Amino acid sequence: MELKPVIIIGAEGLGKVALDIFESNNTTVYCFLDEDEKLHNTEIGEVSVLGSPEDDGFLKFIGHKCDAFVAIEDTSDRKSYVSLLKERRKVMPANAIHPSAEISPKANLGHGNLVAARVVIATGADVGHHCLIHANSLIDYNAKIADFVQIGAGSIINAGVEIEEGAFIGSGVTIVS
């Protein structure tokens, strides 16, 4: 299945991670959109930062011609841009899944998630929408991760653990049930 090209909303650190993930999956990234005008008309790698995520001139391409990914760490800002995409474009953001991540076919993964390098999501795990799961993390079997959760690099969410919406789990944390 060929993936649609992507527009990444957010050109800071997480945007660069998303670019790496999409390029690793041979997915074309059309451009970045960012509210910081100082970044407009610059490039990250070979991808241009064209303008603002609020600009309908750019947003009109999302849905039919390409997907979008929201690469913003701040949860309230991420929620705002997800709402903008749902309301103005009637779309949910795509997932950014690194090719080295291992996701069980019996796990459930929502929309708009970033799953970084060497993440493992085990059988029966349920990951909501718009989560950021950083490198080398483990979501063990039957764990439940609500929407807009951020899990730091190297963290372990053990079997049966439930993480509530908007939670921030730091790097190297182990959570047991």
C-alpha cells in the first residue's frame, strides 16, 4: 500500500523526528507548516517550511492530495491543531511509525501517533490517538494508553497499566500495575 505524501505541522525538534520517520518509510514530505514566521522560507533537510498551519492555501491540500502529521510536543497546541484539521479539513492526522518499531498485529493503534525508533508495542496493547512514544520505549501487553499521552525515551509501561489522557511520562521511567 503506497502512503500519501505528508505535510508536517511543526518544524522544530519533533518535526525533524517526524521527517526522519516519514523519509525512512519512503513517504514524501511536501513541506512543513509552522506558526513561527522566522522559520518560513527556510529548509529542514531538503523540505521547505512554507508558512502557517492556519493558512487555508496550504491546508486545502490535506485530505485528498496528502495527509498531515502534527509534530508539536506541547499537548494543548497539539490538541488545537488536531481540532483545526478535524474541523476545517475533516481529517485525522496520519501516524508516524519508525520502520524499526515493532507493533504487534494484535495491538490497537489510534491516529496521529508518533512511534519512534525501536519502540515495542506488545499484543493486546491499546494506544489512543495523538500520542508521542519516544525511542526505545516498551508498551507491554494489555497496557492502555489514552489520547495525547507522551512517553519518554526508554520508558517501560508494564502489562495491564492504564495511562490517562494527557499524561507525561519522563524518560527511563518504569510503570508497573
